[in-house]
Amino acid sequence: MKSNYKRIGNYVREVKAYNKDLKINDLRGINIDKYFMPSVANTVGTDMSKYKIVKKGQFACNRMHVGRDKRLPVSLHTEDESIIVSPAYTVFEIIDESLLNSEYLMMWFSRKEFDREAWFYTDSDVRGGLSLSDLFDIKIPVPSIEKQKEIVKEYNTILKRIKLNENINEKFDELAQAIYKEWFEEHKIPLEYKKIPLSDIIDIKHGFAFKGEYITSNENRNILLTPGNFKIGGGFKSDTYKYYDGEFSDEFVLKANDIIVTMTDLSVKSDTIGYPAFIPNIKNKKFLHNQRLGKVILKMDDISQFIYWTMRSLKYRQEILAGITGTTVKHTSPSKILEYKVPFRNDVSILKKFEIICNKIQNNINLLINERIILIRFKNLLLLKMSSYENNV
């Protein structure tokens, strides 16, 4: 109950420590998903002595664009070495860890409900910022410190399992990539292979322009895929989804093991553009083919794995990057991808063998993706459950 909640400001205080002696050069920003990341800001000629220091156990947040993004970028620094952040960020710390656990507070900051409340408070600011007083006025349940630690332990157990899942997934990924390099990289292939454009063996189909008014973050069975569902380097990313609750044609419903490829990218380094992903098989979910993605149409059998790993090769990546257009939003096109030439021999036996081996690996990756989805659901349920804990401090 809200009557059992306490102000965050009762338990935290702002910290203003500056990098005056310039001893710290590890500059970080805060991702909208609430973790510290290397800053992409141009700091040439910048006075770094004015940047704020964040020590282990302290929080930093960017309160400026909460109204626009509907999320508060905030993170707890857990590394031993201190970092620096923008002077515009707010740094704060727990006053007494025997009353409020820092990891417990970070869990609360990770809740969607917290972001909605923070966004509500920005209505009074024309720039969409969240004032420090409003942030500190937000109330949270504060059970006993023993209960807090119990909740944090349960949460961290889930996070460790998610991390283990990721590590195993990466090992399978590396195995398939190593086999591709051994069999198909140019410096190793037999002379009887010849170079052909990808257009000889595949086509690429554009997706549909789904109406923005029906795109939602509320979960349903229709997952609208975006470039955000691609890992850097290629592969399917299942961390967050967008959903669609409008009408659509079955023509734009993707099937399990379809290959999709990104056509646009907003990142500075064009992290995902041109990379592929296999559609996983997830029970009771439909994956919708969005316009910013291309669907690979195969013109022959037993080449899906060959195409997928070709699109994840370094040489392919270099050629795609050389031909992208746009400044803020980077673009590639089906024609550009289809121009790429691959060493190829219409040898059914070797392609089929590669397909069989890598399909087995992909099946294991799909199992891990499904497990990850379940783990993330448990994590979110635990965050949701936090609101039911009573304050007995």
C-alpha cells in the first residue's frame, strides 16, 4: 500500500565530486536501458576537471529528457575503479546501507512502473526534465534490510543465469563461425569455387510499414521486429520487444528459421546494419516483418546457413559499410546486399553437410533464446512483486 512507502530522498543524498586533478579518464554515459557505457561525446578541447566522479556504490542519472524518452537513464556503479560522467548528470548515494540496500534501490529504478511515475512528474517542466526534488519525492516500499538482501539475492540469481545463458549462446555462435571460416573463407577454399553475386542464389523482400498508432510496449502475441532485435555482429536479440495490436496481412508474418537483415541503423558506428538474424521458434508468438528489415528469399535448398554466415563475415561487413548512405540514420538496400560476391560452388554435398551441422547448433541456440525469454519474464515478475512488500523500517 502507498501508505507504507517512503521517500527516496529520506535515504539518499546528492554527491558533487569533480575530477579536479584529472586522474580519472574513464568517461561513461548511461544507456536508456540503465547501464553505464563508454561515452560517445566529442570531448576534444573539453575541460575534464568539471566532470563528476562516480565511485563504486554510487548512482548517476540523466534527468534531462525523461519527458521525451519516458524513461530515466540511471545506473548503479558496481566496478572498483571510479568513473566520470557529464557535469549535467546527477550523482547520488545511499546515506545508510543498513536501512536501504543500493542494489535493492537499483531494482526499483529498473521497474517500468518507476519510469511511468518519473515521466508523470516531468509534466511541469517545458523541456521534459525531471527535477531532483521530484526524483527524491518518489516513494518506494522499504522492507527490512534482511528482506531487501533476500530480494536482491533472488534477483541476482536470475541475472547470473541469464549471463550464463548468454555465454553458452556465444560459444555455439563461435563454433558455427569457426566452421564457416574453415570451409568457406576465400584464402582456404579450393580453386574450383567461383565468385557469384548473392542475387544468383537469394532475393531480399522489404517488410511492411506497420502503423505507429498500433505499436505498443504492452505484451501480446504479435512481436513487431526492429533493428533493436539484432545483436552487434549478427544474431537474434530477445531482450526487449515492441508489439502490434492492429490488423495485418499474413504475408508479413515471418516463419521460424527465416533469415532477416537490417536495412537501417541509428548508432554512431552503424553497429547492426546489414547483419542477419534467424527467426526463433517461440510458442504462441508471431514475428512481424517490419519495413526496416529485409527478408531473405532462398533460390535453392540447403543454403540458409551458408547465407547467414556469409552475412556475418568480415569482408561482407566491410563492403556493406562502404556503401551505406545517410548521416543520422544509416541505410543500406537489397540491391547493395545482393551485389556482394561470394566464393561459391554448386556442390550439394558440402552445402548440405554445412547446413546439417549448423542447424543442430542453431537448434541449441533457439533453446537458449526460449530459456532467456522465460528468465527475463521471471526477472520482470520479481520486479513487479516488489510493490507488494510492506515497509517495516
